[in-house]
Amino acid sequence: METTKNQYIPQVVFHPGETLAEKLKEMGMGPKEFAVRTGKPEKTISEILNSKSSITPEMAVQFESVTKIPARFWLNRQRSYDEYMARKKRNSLIESSAEWTKKFPVADMIKKGWLPACKTMEEKTLALFSFFGVSSPEAWNNYYLNQQLKIEFRISLAHSSEPYAISAWLRKGELQATELSSNKYSKTAFKKLLPEIKSLMAEHPDNFFEELQQMCLSAGVKIIYTPCLPKAPINGSTRWINESPLIQLTGRYNRNDIFWFTFFHEAGHIILHGKKDIFLENVKDYSDYDEVKEKEADDFAVKWTLTEEEEKEILQKEPISNEDIINFAKKFNTHPAIIIGRLQHHKLLSYSKGRNFIKKVDLS
């Protein structure tokens, strides 16, 4: 949030019409005579004297001839008054925005470094305006709820149970995406990368996310990590920003099997679905939720993590030992955690078994 240091802002600034009224009294001249001498309608002069109308540059030059006061004086007084009234109106807006501000998880956003440290409600409101790039709660509503800018944000969060937290998480992703430079998106290049990314999943080195990010950028796909906010338990999101697909992940469950399934799910959205779609994983109450497309993305993720045929082959081996898990993972070029997670998800394996294969994902 930008502030101007040592800026003097007077508590009250009077309309230049009051100064004009004093000058006319000093000159012993009435409004009608002044109107005739300046060639302006008497109604216009009356409105200026009653602080209902502004002094224009043309008027200021005309007033200079009659009052012997330089035009720049009248223009400076008018500019100061206009700024004072604008600030007064702005302060009133900020004060009335308190209830809107309270709906956001501001404390957590500050803790994560998304917003600067704020103490007063006014500071919090201004920080949110700056963060979202809006000038008022109404502008935020029009963008995130009323879809008045469908080119950039094509869904409405109006019916979402937590539009404020979700919008903050999405906005943070947009800001992060601007910090990344990528090649022009190529569907062909991205598809060719998938086997290499699958091998990265199988190896899951400590710096896997950095490697994954660079690989995706080479194909024109931006991938970022944005931690969850309270009341916005999102696994991930896919959308297009300025002709570039963006995958935004949270690592919500801190497990490599869930992370990789979510990644390939989002990759499926990019390859299978259009640029106009926005997908929020683990959120169903937004305007463009499409169950069919979510199923298609799930099937895509299954294909690239552990196919149904591979899963059936594993299940033919009973009981399944840890050594079996390792051997199958090598055979299918996947990670043991993927096998464990899939079988547990289908309730075919106890949650106590194979926990040592699960790798913690901590991208913070």
C-alpha cells in the first residue's frame, strides 16, 4: 500500500466562491454586475458564489481582468477544493467499507505476506483495494460476483459459500503469475513433456517443484504454489491469463500422491478443455462448475499416475508386500505413494499400511 510521507492535508478547504464573494464585497460589486463584466450568465456566478459550481480555466482568466487577482490563484483554489472534496468522499467510502473488509481473512493474508501489516480498519481496507486492484467494494462485486469483465474473469463467485477467501486466493495466484516468464504456450510441447513429468513424479526429488515449474514454463504453462486460506480449502485451479494457462496448486494435504494427481488433473483441463474455462478443485458452488469436465480431468490424471489396468494387475497380487509396491512402482514408472494412495482411496488397503512411502510436500 503506497503512502505519501509528510503530505499536509488540511482539515477544511473552502470553495473559491467564498473568496470571490469577499472580493466582490470589497469592490462594492454585486453578482449581476460581475456577471456582466465577465460575460458570464448571472446564474453561473450565483452558483459559484454558493459553492455549487466550479471555476473553469476560462472563467479564471476572465475573473483576473475584473478582480485583478491572477487566474492561477482561482485555479489553485479550485483544485485544492476539488481535491479536498474528493478525499472527503474517499474517506467516507473507506469508512463505509468496514463490513466488506471484515469478510476477508485479512489477518491470515497479512501473516502470509500478501498484505502489509495493518492496524486500523482504514489501513486494512486500503490494503485490500490495492491487493485486488479495485477502488471500492462495488468494483470488487462487479468483477468477482457480477461478471462485468467476462474477458478476464469468466465465472461468478456469487453463489459460493466463501467468495471473499476464494477471490483472495485466486488474486494472489494472478499476482504470482505475473512474476513468471514463460515461452508461448504450445499444446504439442506440453503433451510431449508429460512422460518426462511422469518420470519426475516417480523420482520425486527434493527440488521436484522447481524442476516441474521450469519444465512447464518451457511449454508455456505457468505453475505456482499458493497456500490455502481459511475457508478456502482449494486443492488447485486452472485458468488462462493473457493467453497463458496457469496451474495454481496448494499442496493442501501435504502428500505427494495427492499433489501429483492434482497436477495431472489440472494438466488435463489445459489439454482437454477450452481457454474460457476456469476450474476450482474441491469447490462446486461456483457458476461454471462442470461435473463432466471434472470427470474427464480425473480420468486424465488416472492415465498419467496409475491406470486402471495397472491397478488391476497390482490387485491380482495378494497379499501386497512393501517389496511388491516398490517393484510395481518401478514397472509402471510411478511413485509407490501413488499406488498406496490409490488403493487407500478405493478402500482396498488399510490407511496404516505403506505410510512410509508417502512423501511430505512442503512448498512454503
